[in-house]
Amino acid sequence: MRRTALATLCLVAVAGTALTGCQSGEDGKDKASGSPRQSEEARKTEANEPFAGLTGGEITERAVAATTGASSLRFKGEIPDEESGGTLRIDLALDKKGDCAGTLGMGDRGRTELIKAGDTLYLKYDEAFLRAQSEGEPQADVDAVVEMMAGKWTKMSATGADAEDIAAFCDLDEVLGEARDGSSDATRGKATTVDGTPALTLTEKDGKDRYTFYVATDGEPYLLKLVSTSATDPGSVTFTGFGKPVPARKPAGEIIDLDALG
């Protein structure tokens, strides 16, 4: 499970990189929004535009402040995983109390359901995940693990060494902490929508790497989506559920205590 958790953290690092500003040189600077000779009609049009008068960098700063200030959010994304050659898929809601609930998956290498409620971490693995994580082990041992754990909820202390990576990942302040630092030379783009929500497109460049992100233009300027075409960290992630309760509750039914099993 540790390998999957670390790969997931890489996805969040992509978001942090774009939000904290890739030094983009001339390509990343906004052009002046107008001149003394600008027509009255043009000024009226600009006044009706989202974030009128703000540069891309200023809009990004507002998006960072709103997104990192949310008490909770949900994000979904996909990113290639170099180690396995597969695609990491994540769908997770988390909050600043450290609770979270969602799923982690790696293509045909399986899927894990995850809940962290208070100081307890609950995980439910499917058979494909357990077999992928047990490669190289004796077949009889792998079969025994699958028989015991596949499709069943397990639990462990969220403060234990085995849960450390995932427990930290469930903390919203920990996940978005890097986004608070730095500046941005983002370039404003066109108005669009993300899943029906009006948004403004912004782009940043760092050499051959390109980051496109979308900021809500109605209500709080939350970050709605980030797409990275970086050669080293390609991927995309969407953000929703700002301020909504995280469904982090103890699962019903029998739960296998991994700490008790040692």
C-alpha cells in the first residue's frame, strides 16, 4: 500500500507545482489590459468579464487562497505511474480535520477503498490489488491473504508506521500546503465551463512543460481543474465538493484488525 500512497502524493505535487508558479518568462506574462485610447465600448466589455482588471497571476493567487481555505474538498484525477507503467486513478474527499473517504486504483493492478475517521484508517482491497502487491510471494501465501482480506474491510491505527503515508495524505492542510507559497506568471485564457460551472482558463509554462488550470468565476474563485502536460509529471485532477462534509464513517459489518494480527 505504501507504493500506491506515494504515487498518489505525486499527483498532488503536480497541482502544487502549477499553482505555486513555474517561471515562464515572456510567454507567461499578461499583456496590458488597455490603453488611454481604449474605446468606451471596450472598457464596458472588459468590465463584464470575469476577474476584470486582474492579471493571470492575481487570479491564481485568489484561486490558491480560496482553495486552500476550504474546510474540505473532493478531487479526482489520473496520472501515469512510472514504477508500474499503469495509470493511477484517485477519487478522494478530505478535510482539515484529517478525515477522508474515497478510492485509489491502479489500472488492472486493483483498487482500494479508503476511509480515515479520527485516529483509525479503514481499507478494503480487491483481489487484483492484493495479488499485485504480493508478487513474488509463495502462491499459497498469496491465496491465503486473498481469501482472508479481499473485499473485506480492515482497520489499523492511523498513527502507526504502516499507515503514516496515507494518514498524512488525508490531511487537507498537508496536501495543499505547498500551494500557499510562491507566485504565478499565469496567462489569462478564454471563459469556459467545467462540469457546468463557469470558469476562466489560465496557463503557465516552464520550458516544454505546460499547465492549464480552470478557476471558478461564480462565487468563490476555487480551482476547478488542473491539467499538466509536463513530460515528467503528466496528469489531470478536478476539484469539487468545497466545504461539504466528508463521508468518513466506520464501515458497517465485520472489520479485520490488522494491528491485532501484527
